Amino acid sequence: MADRRIALFGTIQAAPKGIELRAGPVSATLENGALRWIRLDGIEVLRGIAFLVRDRNWGTPTPRVSDLIVDQAGQEFRVTFKALCATADGELPWSAEIVGEASGALRFIGRASPAGDFVTNRTGFVILHPLERVAGCSVDVTHVDSTKRRARFPALIDPEQCFFDVRALSHEALPGVWATCRMEGDAWEMEDHRNWLDASFKTYVRPLALPYPYTIKGGSSVTQTVTLSFSGAMPAARRAVMEAPVQIALGRASTSRMPAIGLRAPLQWLDEASAAVELVRLSGPQLINGRIDPRMGQGAREIKRLGTLAATVGAGLALEVVVPCRRDPSVELVEFAGELRESSARPESIIVAAAEDRIRGEPGPPPPPLALLAEIYRAARVALPDTPIGGGTFGFFTELNRNWPPIGLIDYITHAVCSVVHASDDRAMMENLESFQHIIRTVKAFAGNTPHRLIASGLGLDINPGSDPAPNLGNVRGTMVRMDPRHRGLFGAAWTLASIGEAARGGIVAISPAALVGEFGIVHRRLPYGQPWFDDLDCAAVYPVYHVVAGMAEAVGRPLVEAISSDRTRIATVAYRAADGGTSLWLANLRDYRQRVTLPNLDANARISRLDESTFEPAAMDPAFLCAHTAALESREIEIGAHGITWIQIGR
């Protein structure tokens, strides 16, 4: 029998336990040495305050906390602890004191004192502001020279830093109540974290204009302080209330359509993909995404294999081509066209993108190479005259936002999204779903009605424009990792369903939320790293995300039906008009505990299917599990298990 942790998260690693703290009307959670979800009267003021260490590849090691003392006395608290962050370059010990006052004021002091020289890209406090009640709203900025100005948090996603040389930030947390976050000990600046899918604005220490990595000398000390205070008529402290059931409401069918579903076909796993092709075919994807990089000697042979695989699955081949830009792009693309003819493959479209070292990766100057991008797309039009051309980036939205393509030269625009760039805890992964709509709106602002495709969307890191993804031999949660074990669990299925729902509501025409096999696969195959429980099976098996992909692939092109969740942070929704005239309603529990849900009045013939802890094992053995195991819906009041999926068929 599968361990519950494997069923939910794909790993036996325990999630950290948070400690609830209260300072008058302000509540917060202490987790892994950070203050999270700082709320005033139940309203989130800050998403987090954390003393973080970033290694030379921007990885963020989880601190090992020791000597933790928590003193909660009435409406005040004091916390002290020691911590150790280890990277490939060494260890950095640090200590902390956190004080909460009855007035709601908080103070967080961090002191780092390495015994030997320590190499880091960034060490110090990071403060996260949430998006709700913040994006597009006023903020008072105090700079390190004590000058002040009124500004706004960006509404659309800013490709550059939002504010520089910051000492304090004040925003209206509640009507008439302003929250001021003040940082001491260095200079801070803010970036728009939505570029990387993170649902926050990040104020971080040490300006990016300074060289990195840098060295903190052994025997030296780094001390920083963050304070949070409030002004205005503060609400009285009140007790927390029990969560009410999530209410679901259904509206009318809209003109928006469900997106095409793609699966990635990494070249390194093509043999495994070919062995699993029948199970993949049954999932019904519309697209197979395959990437060709001439710098790696890839050409006709690899294109032919991808074309054969797509044809066997019954999907179109969305071919992705890296243009090295080492020579004239027109010459490079003519050579690629020759390789394509030799392969005999007929892709439904070809995405061309400049090599990552030929575009702007950092904010600030130099400006993006628009002339080069235009040259690439014009050359693609000439070399591939009968094929739709996609453009954008194979990297994150960040790279697209810093390198807007000439829209008139491409048929659709592309990029990838990944949830583990800056954080890896379960709650942050689900919070990041909020950023999808912000990304979609920003793309529409500069690309208009150009069709928008997500060529990779998932928890793990398909590609890192700055460096290779981090290894994950321990099969644990981690930032910047390619293999996130949660993809194999119910967590991954819930995240994927919610992300497809966000894509559909935003009008994205195609999304590739997984791969055939491998780190992002929907079908289990033995790989160089362990996959607990699945590797012990003596039969073919699929991951929970398989059932989401199959269900969403069946819905391609169907009219989207408005489905409203009273709490989108707990229950995500997707609904569409089915081919037989009925409605399919899909629900995903985004929390790691059972949720009570109240459904709208539905017809007496409604049917329900469940994918949760109790059905994890049989669902792994049966690719048609959700269709084969339905039951009559007997009540409007249902429960959905931890990170469970519920499919309700209405009016069929």
C-alpha cells in the first residue's frame, strides 16, 4: 500500500510544521525560520519575511533550524533560533530574533557570521508583498537617502526593478490603515516576482547592479533588521474562525474555448516514450512538443523520431528550434529547413527562438535585440514558407517580458512557466497559480490578440536560462530543480488542473503541462533516479496527472463554462460544455487536508468521480479510471480529500 506522503507528494519528506504566532490584531506563521502569511484582521499584509541565502546558481538552501525558543505571552511573542545554510561552497551559520508587540508591530533581526569565506549571490532579508490589494495600488517609498515619494505597485508585470535604494515601503493594508515595512543594514530594491510565476512583489537585499557571486569574509558579520508597523485606526484582536465550506456556482457558457493540450517529448527520454506510446495515445493530447538544438548536433534524425512519435500518438508536432545566432540566422534556418526535409516530418508549427546567450537576461541595459529577433522571424518565414511560426522564448516569462518579439512576424507567442524558481514549499506552489492571470494580461498588453501558448507549465524546471537545473537525488522539495517529486503525486494533479483552468480563463490556446515520460511524465517508466512506490510495481502505471491530462485533452475546443469558487486558494475549478450538451465540472483541492464543498443545484442524473488518497492505487493501474468509476451524486454537500480531484458530469 502506498505511503500517504507518496500518494500526496511523491516523497516521504515531511512538510514543515508551522507555528502560529499572534501580536495583537496581527497573526503570522513561523515556518523554516521565516515569517509567513502576516495578516491584520485576517487580511494578508505581507506574504513573508525571510533571511535567505542564495548560492552561486541562485539555489536557495533550506535552513537547518536549531535552539528554537518560542515565547507567546498573551498578545505578544518573542522567538529566537539558530540556523545553518549549506551550499556547495560551504556553510553559513546565522541567528535570529523575532519580536511581536501587542500593537501589531513586528521586528525581525538576522545575524550571519561565517567561520570561513562564504560565496553567495545574495544573503539577507527578502520581503514579499502579496498581489491582492497591492498590485496597481499606491505605495509610499522611502529611499536610503531619506527622500520619499508616492508611487504605485505595477499593475502589469514590470520587466525591470520596480524601486531602487529602498529603506521603507508603506501601503494601505486596510481602509485607513497603512502598513510600513522598514529595512535596516543595507540597501534593498524591488522586483516583480510575477515574472517567474511567484505571486508576490519581492524586496531583496543587495542591488543586482553589484557583482555576484560575492564573498562574505570569514570572521565578519552581516546584521540586518526588518520592522513592520501600522498607522491608523487598528482593528481589535479577534479569534480565528472555522473555515466555511467552499461554495461553487456555475454560470453560462462563454465564447472562450478550452485550450489544446500538449505533452513535451524530451530527446533524452525518447526510447522510454516509445515504449509507453500506447498509454500516451489513450490520454489524447493534441500536441507533442519537441526541441531541436543545432548546437548539440541535433537534426534530421531527431526530427524524424519526434515526427514518428507524434504520428503514433495521433497528435500534431510542435517543433521548437533553437537558433544559435553564431552566423547569419538566415543561413542557420536554411540549414534547419534542409534537415526538416530530410526527416520527412510535417510539424503543425515551428517555434523559433534565439539562443539564450543572444537575448537580454538581466534587467537594465543593453536594450533587447529587436533587430536580431526580427531577422530570425523573417528568415524563418523564408526558409519555412508553409509552416505557422511561433516566437518568443523557451525560457521563463521573464525572458519574454525583457525581449518582446516583433509581433507582426509571428503566428503565436510562447514561453514557459515553472513554480519552483524562488520557493519550493507546498503553499507557495499553490499561491503561484494566482500569477497566471497577471502574466496573461501582460502578454495581451504587448501582443494584443496574438495567440498565446505555454510550451511548458509545471512545478519543475524544464529549462533554466541562467544555468542547469539543480539535481535532486534526495527526491525532496527544492528550488531550481528539474525533478519535483510532487509531480508524481496528487499534489501535481491538483496543481495541473488548476493551472489549465487559469490558462483557459485567460484565453491561452495551448498548454503543455507535462511530458510523455521523464521528470515531467504522465506515464511511469524506470529512470536513473528512484520513484518511490511506482518503481516497485510489476505492471504499467500512470501518475495522477495522467487523468487530468486525459480529461482536459478530451475537452479541447469546448466552450468554457463560468465556474466560481468562493475561495480559489482552497478549491480550483474548471468547467466546460461537453459534446453531448451536458456540463463537466472539475474541482481540485489545493490544500493538504479535506475540504467541504457546497455545489449548486444540479440535476438528478449528475455523476461524480474521485481521484484522491483512497483511489490513488487503482487509478495508477487504470488509465480509464475516472471514466470507469462514477457514482450518482447524492448530495450538494461533498468532501474532497487532500489534494484530491473531483469530476462531476451534469445533464448527460
